[in-house]
Amino acid sequence: MSSAKIGRFMTPAGHAQFELAYEQGMRALPEPTDRHDVPTAFGRVRVYRFGDTGGVPLVLLHGRNGTSVMWRPNIAALAERRRVFSVDLLGEPGGSVQTAPVRDAGDQAAWLTETLEELGVQAAHLVGMSIGGWAACNYAVRAPRRVASLTLLDPASTFARIPLGAVLRTIPTLLPFTADRALPRFLAYVDGQGKVDVHDPVARVIAAGMRHYRVALPLPQPFSDDQLRSIRVPGLVVIAGRSVMHDPRRAFQRAQDLMPGVRAELWPEATHAVSGQCAEKVNARILSFVEHLDRDVPAL
């Protein structure tokens, strides 16, 4: 089987550098209640559990290269009132290890179904950030019975395409002779704050993943009108008004017009890094949304 179809670290030294950033990043999170390495047909999926509160759990799906470390600003607040499962996406750098090609969006949903089944999660409040928002939306299209609700935080490639300018800015980050300078600039561009703290645990793990890991996943495509209309689970969609990952107003309009059970919100001052930039507001909004729903959903 060709390794070209499987996400991989490019060199052992690069793998070691990423592992150092990842381990340091995980130490910046609250201590997990448990850690699972779930076998699936596509590889081993790393899942961290935080909190012991009952009820329908939150399942967090991070942005590209972010790993569970990305949820550093959110997990403590969420786990105080919910049981939280944070998934390291398969096919990306992190605790998960891909062993077979992920060929299409159906495979993307299949490994998540296997993971939730092994964890004993019959239904979950899915929370996805950026490409994790695409993964959550994809799952709601293909396995709605397992989705109690859907929270999408500035989801990429979901309601609108990533602009060409954003794609072109990634190219220097992939080239060995430009990556060191290009990575901080790219992260600052996405963050929208003009500069990024290179010592921040989240920034460090994202930069190390971009620098040393090659993703071999199918390119996510925005969902069709019919696919979005098919989603009947309750939803909360937060679109960042200053996002560079899509046309914010087009994304907001499609979410509002096409998803009958969704509440779409456009946050004008937020950037694509909304889960960290607006952490307190995001945490409160997620909790109020799911706790309102749980009055009508039996504990699982």
C-alpha cells in the first residue's frame, strides 16, 4: 500500500520536534480524566476525555494541525459543566495514527462512527472549529442519528470555498527554504491579529505540524444546497466577520438560508481564530446552546 496516500511525518527529526511541541501543549491543558486510543479501519484515533458530568457529551473536532491542544482556551470551562471528548483528527499530526487511506467524505464519517461506538457514545453534541467544523457538518450529513446537535465555529470549506489568496499563502510554509519565516506570518494572517506569539502552545503545535507533517486527505468541498437542507439536527453556526478562510457574509447567508434547524450568528469583530480569540464568549455560547437542548434530550 502506498504511503503517499497516508498522512506522515517527513523525517524522524521532524517527528521528534512535533512530539515535543505536542507534549508541551498537552501539559498546558487540564489533566484528562482518561485517554483512549481507539482502533478503526483507518488507523488509531486518540481521544481525551475531560470532566465527569453526565448527560449528552460534547465531542470536539479541532482545526487543521491544531490537535486537542487547540482547545486550550476552552476545555476547562466546558469540562466544568459537561463531559468532553476531544478527538485528534485522523490523518493529521497528533496522537492519532493513520494506517489506511481515507478516500472520501464517507470514509471521514466512517472512522468517527467507529470511534464513537468504541467510546460508547450513542449521540453527541458535535463542536467543530475550522476544518473540524467541516468534519462535524459532514458527519451530520452522513450519520445524523448520532448527532444531538451541531456547533460550527467559523467552519472552513463548509458554506464557501477557501479564497485563492489564502491557499497561495500556504505555499511558502511548505517549502524548506521559506517555511521558517513563512509560518509565523501565515499564522498571524489567519489569526488576524497582525502577529502571533510563537511561544504560545497552540501556535507552536500548529507550526510544528505544518512544518513536519504531510496530510494526505481528500480536499474538503463545500456542501451542496441539498446536503445542507438535509441536516435536521439543531445547530449553532458562528461565522467570524473578519475570517480569511471564506467570504463571511456568503457563509453566514448559506447557513441561515439552507439549514432549517440552525441558528446562524455573524460575529463582526471575530477572526478565524474565534475559539481562542473570543474564548469566554464561545464557551458561554456553546454551554447555553447545548444545555437548552438537553432539557429535551434524554441522558445517554
